[in-house]
Amino acid sequence: MHVLLQQAENLNPEVGWFALSPLIVLVSAALFLLVVGALTPTWPKGLYALTAATAAGATGALAMVNWDDISDEGTRTLVAGALAFDTFSMMATITISIGVILVVLLTDAFIRDTPNDGPEVYALYLVAATGGIVMSSANDLIVLFLGLETLSLALYVLAASNRRSDASAESGLKYFVLGGFASAFFLYGIALVYGATGSTNISEMLEALASGFDENNDALALAGIAMLIVGLAFKVAAAPFHLWAPDVYQGAPTPVTAFMASIGKAAAFGAIVRVLIVGLPVYRDDWRPIIWVLAVLSLVVGSFLAVVQDNVKRMLAYSSVSHAGFLLVGIEAAAHTAGESNPGAGVPEVSLYLIIYTVLVIGSFGVVTVVAGTGDASLSTFKGLAKRKPALAIAFTVFLLAQAGVPFTSGFVSKFGVIQAAVEETSYAIAIIAMVSAVVAAFLYLRIMVSMWLHDAESDAPTVSVPFSAGLAITAAAVFTIAVGVLPGWLIDATETVTAFAR
């Protein structure tokens, strides 16, 4: 009788509708935009963007309410253990929601009064955000893969969404082909881990790994972990799996690039935490050296190759690789205490870095969107920007200084946090490499600032106008960057609670 009751519970699991409300809002809004947008005349200007931004704002608000419920009632899993309901997933949801709001504002300014203005782009943003939240919340590798593909497929289409641009079509095709290989690696890794543990559910994997098994299964699990890391390293653009990023970032519409660099990276690092830190702590001594190597390669490659670029979007693409390296420093620090009762500072610092970096990179690409538009984002385009649009130059300077890790900006808080986490775990070598890489990368940001402030604009420089929605996004990002840099305590306190994972 007990077995029959257990089977009945598995067939009809308790869903937890309010706990799933952030996902329900995003999916409902995406369907609303697609269906109603297709069946009604063209909406008033800005209404598509307002609908998407409202849905993202509601998602973030519901995540905060759920966070309060978790604080009172504790963590748990949802839908028969498929999704984790914990503070880490809520922090990821809030981060992604903030990113969607900012990107939607940039997109409205970018495509308004163009043939591309329509509900499709905004619906794809919401679909991609849904996939990202599922990746960060998944308690099952198959569910995580579904979230990964939902995010990836939406990003492939978004990268190629400017149908009147050959560069956009090329970037979408490159991302699709290479992303397909990465997804295949990840799926094959899931199959091998399943063969070793007998389950794809993270909670059940932990039980199987804790009980121990023979050497054949051990080899199978290690091979699967290697495959999983390859697939996830591609998604975060970690060297040497970063080769797609510069071309795709440059060719895609700039707001889409901002979305990939922020929300795509946040979702992928959420998945890394779920797979490695939560699901595979038994093998931490095996996969931690791989993370160490990926972090060092990303720091060095991203920092040194960024300084020799002449296109600002490519500069920021290699800068994104460097930031992936800093985030991997935090993952490496978290690996030292993965699975222990005292989780250490690694995961909280990664969560802090992700929300700060999401706002930073969207603000940076927001300025590029306004200055370059659909044209070339070469360094010469930014010459004399301080004389043409001083407020815009000041905002971009704030973002660049923050990415360089200058004190009293949010970037300093995030970089100091991951390096401090590494030092606390006695990973001195990687901490020193990270600090040196930050100094090298500062030259990149200095090049752009010198071009804006010390050079005169070229005679054929385009006129720069700042649409209201883009100005709002850039201003909000700049204010957040300064506010967190000056008063970081409230955000640090929030991220310190994300280590109580649902299992």
C-alpha cells in the first residue's frame, strides 16, 4: 500500500502554484504578446516594451515575496523534485528580472519606428528569461537541459533578429552551430552521469554518490562531469570555449548583445552552481582543478585580447570573457567547501557578482546602443563624446571604472568579493592572477575613456540623441553602480543567504 501511495504521489505531484508564479507570469506574458499581438492591429508605440517590462517587474516582485516565504518556512523542492525552491533560485530570478527590464528599455529605443518593431523580440526575451530561471532553479539535470535549450533557442533567434543585417544573420548562424555542439556535450554528460548514479535528479544523485560505487561507475561519472563542464563553459564564454563570443556579440543587435552578456551569463553560472556545487560535491577534488584552469585562461585571454581590439563591442566581448574568469574564481573558492555544513563565501560572492555585472554590462551596452545605433561601434565613433553628450560620457565612464574595479563603484565590491573568497580558501595563486588581470584590463577601459574625453569628434561623427527609454535604463544602471559602490552592505547581506540550497 505504501508503494502504491508513493507512485500515486509521483504521478500527481504537489505543484506549488504560487512558488512557480514568477515562471507563470513570464510564460503568460510571452504568450499574450505573441497571440494578442498577432490578432490585433499594431499597438501604440512602446506598449510591447511596457508589457514585457511590467511582466519582468512582476516576476521580480513575486520572487521577493517567495524569498520571504522561504525565510519563514525553509527550502523545498517543487513538482516532484524537479525544481528547487530556495533563496539561490530567487536571487537568480531577481537578477534576471532586473536584466530583462533594462534590456527591454534599450530595445524599445533601438527598434522603435523600424520594421523590426513588434511583439516577437519582447516575447523572445521573456521566453529566454524563463529558460534562464529554470536553469538556475533546476533540481534535475533533464529539467536543467530543457531550461538551457529554451534559453539558447531564443538567443539564436534574437541574435539573428535584425533581418536586414547580414552581420546579425551571421552571428545567429554561428551561435546556433556552435551552441548545438555545446548542447550535445552537455546532454552526453547528463547521459554519462545518469549511467553512473542511476538518476538525473540532483537530490537522488547526492544519495547515490554518498553511498559509493565501483571504479567503472566512477570513471563514467568523471567523464560525464567533464562533458557537463564543456557545455556550461561554452555558455558562460569561458576560455578556451569563448571563440564564438566576439563575433556573435559584434554582429547581434546591441540590446540582444546586452541580453546575452548579462542574463545568459547569469543563467549559465546558476546552472554551474546547481550542477557542481550542489549536485557533485563528492567530486570536488576532481573538477576543481578544471575550474581553476578555466578561470586562469579566461582572465588572461579576456584581459590581454581585449586591449588590442578596435571595435567597442568586441572589446566588451573579451571583457565579458575576463568577467567569466572572475566568476570562476568564485566558483573555485566555493569548491573547497562544496557539500559541507559551512559553505564558505564562494557562492554568495558569485551571486553578488552576477547581479552587479548584469546591471553594469547592460548599462555599458546601453551607451553603445545610443552612440553607435545600427552602425559601426568602432572606437573612433566614441571620440569626443564628452563634448557632444557629456552626461552620456559620464555614465559610460562610471560603467568602465566599475568594470575596472575602481573603489566606490559596484565593480570594486564584486571583484574584491571573489578575490577575498579565494584568499580565504588559500587559493593565493589564482587570486594574484585575478588582480594582475584586473590591472591589464584597466588599460582597455582607459582607452575608451581617453577616446571620449581627450579626443575631438571626427567630422563625419553621427549625431547622438538619447531616447527616453534608453536614457532611463542607462541612468538607472549608473545610479545602481554608484549606490552599491558607496553602500554595498544591503546587497552583501542579501546574497549571504543564498547558500541554503533545496535538496
